[in-house]
Amino acid sequence: MSYNYLNVLMLGDIIGMPGVKQIFLKLAELKKKEKINLVIANCENSDEGFGVTEENITTFKNYGIDVLTSGNHIWSNDNASDLLNKYDFVLRPANYPNAAGKGYWMGDICGITVGVVNLLGRYFMIPVDCPFQTLSKLLKKEIKKCSVIIVDFHAEYFQEKITFAYDFDGQITLLFGTHTHVQTADEMILPKGTGYITDIGLCGGLDSIIGMKKEEVLEKMINQIIVPYIPSEENCVMQGIIARIDTVSKKVIEIKRISI
Ligand SMILES: [Fe+2]
Ligand SMILES: [Fe+2]
């Protein structure tokens, strides 16, 4: 285990059983190879593409994931609120006005108090509370004592994500985007030291339309018919980023995209 750097692995939205299988097949080896200290993954699409089950949650924990973030699809299963109340490492976006569970997690990783926050964007999405105000409040109170703060900003619109990152540049350690399921090639360190990437991608079938079998998505988009989506099993990958955080300065010194 490296103590010069805190190595954090963040995995994109896990899309159904093909995505779960990728975690089973690849996570342990990657953790060992990259000396990973903390694993964060977005679980909102784990259960056949929508939501998360208790079995998913315990499976992910057994596979070595420490914190599960989510997004707009976390509510797809009837017992979502019960699961969020039961497991404190499973997050829903913090800016839902009045929901079960929590939008942040705190833990001691290698002697460093790390905070993980989950937020939802508002452009081309549902009108939740203001993510800017929500994070400002959390930084002043609930997660004030954290010296490393990592945010999963689950949002559709690139401009909202990068604007959000610039607004909190220097106040948070790293912001990664999720929800579009498409990995972007814009990882960077902003002027005041915050690490950033618009979207870390997906865990599941890459030969797909955002992780789903193409036929059903085509049917829906072309004919405007409601068709159930099915997770793709073709050309499966595990995508995300690894951030190396200096344990003295608490700043990101490197962001590396992975797609394996
Ligand atoms: Fe998603
Ligand atoms: Fe989403």
C-alpha cells in the first residue's frame, strides 16, 4: 500500500449483469496493480439497467467497492429508500429535496478523512434542489472536516458539469461526471488544483447505445414507442479513472482514464 499517494479508483455506471461481471473479472487485479486505496462506483443501472438491489450492493462490497454513488435511476426499485437508509455507503444525489438516505459519505482512508458527495445536475434532468447551494452547505457543515473531497456529479449537460467544477475549483479535490455512460477524453487539473473529467464512462457492453442493446433503443427513438431496454453483453469493458492524490498537499497530481 502506498502512503505517498492516495490512489482512488472511480468506476462508471454499472449497466446490468454484464457490468457486474466486469467488476467480478477485473476489479481485484486492477486494485492490486494500481495500489488502489479507495473504490467508488456508480450503481444506478446495476439491476438490469435500472436501479440497484440489495444483492447488487452486497456483491459490490464483496468485490471490493467501498462507496456506491447513484443518480436519477436510484429510485427504480420499490425498496430503494429502505436500502439507502440501511447502507450508509450507498448514496443518492444530495440535492433531492426530501429523500431517504444520504448524499455524502465520510471515511478514514490511510489516515486521511475522505468525503464522497453525490449530486444531480438540473439541465435536461428533473428539477431538484440547486447543486451549487447544496455542495456549499455540505462544505460548511457536514463534510467540513474532510481533507479530501470527491464529487460524483451525475448530470447530462457538459456545460453544467464544467461550470460546476470551476465554481468549486480549489474547494474540492476532484469532480467526476457520470450519467451519460460515454467516457470523455477531457481529464484535467483545473487552475486551483481540482481534478476534473466530464464523464468516466460505463461498466458493461460498449457495443450498444449507452450500455443498452441497440434494437430496443432504435425502436424507441425512431417510433416513440415505450420499449424496455436490455443491457448489452457485447464488447464489455470496465471504465473509469484512477486519481493519484498527494497525501501531503491533498491535491490530485494525476488522473488516468481506464477502459479495460
Ligand atoms: Fe446511468
Ligand atoms: Fe443517470
